[in-house]
Amino acid sequence: MSDTAGLAPRPPVGRPIRILVAKPGLDGHDRGAKVLVRALRDAGFEVIYTGLFQTPEMIGRAALDEDVDVVGLSILSGAHLALFPRIMAELRRRGLGDILVIAGGTIPAADIPLLTEMGVAAVFGPGTPFGTVISFIREHAPVRVDED
């Protein structure tokens, strides 16, 4: 049974929440990210997965091009303190400072306050139930209405 079972879909307001899931740096392990992408899609989100080996510039460009509301960063390499400040700066440089940024992977608890200080809204460690991530996104993603 999926962790997304029993969660009500987000009420339609404009368009579904759009999420970019990225694997920054040289981390070549993406199974967890791919499983999360599937769970997010099953929960009704629009999800764009960038694939492996993304630079901060590539992540910023993709977030802008895809008009996302949320950026999810998945990292297992331990390079989060080197890469995340650059990613956050790249998002701000592109005028995307209001995007919800979340992170997941093997990030030591001692580093979470530093990530929060730089603008990462939440860090989800290994084994976090999908429902927890989904609920957090639904509660904290900016609500935007299409301008048609």
C-alpha cells in the first residue's frame, strides 16, 4: 500500500503544484529520487525530474524554464554545504527567491540549521514517509493562479 493512500488531492486552484526534483553534483545514486518523483506524481503534482549530475546553474535554469513552485534537492554525496548555497544563490539571481526549496538524502542533523538559514524550508531524511513530504508541500508551496 502506498504512503499516499488516503491523502485528499489538493483542491483545484489554477493549476497543480509544479515540482522540480534535482540531483546536484556528482552524486550518481537516484533510485530514491525516482521513487519520490513517482509518489509525487501519484499524489497529483506535476513533477519534472532533471536527472543526475546537475550544476547549480542547470537547476536554476530548469526551475525558471519549467515555472516551478517547488524545488526538491536530493543528495547523498555529502556535498550539500558546498552545493546548496550556490543553488539558493542561483535561484535568487533568477528571481525565484519565493520558490519553496526542500531537500532530502543523507544530511546530518547538525547541518539542518545551516540549510534552514540559507532558505531550505525542510530536510527529509532516508525513510521519511511519502505522506509527510506530500503534506509538507501541500501546506507550504506558494499557491499561484494561471494568468489566462
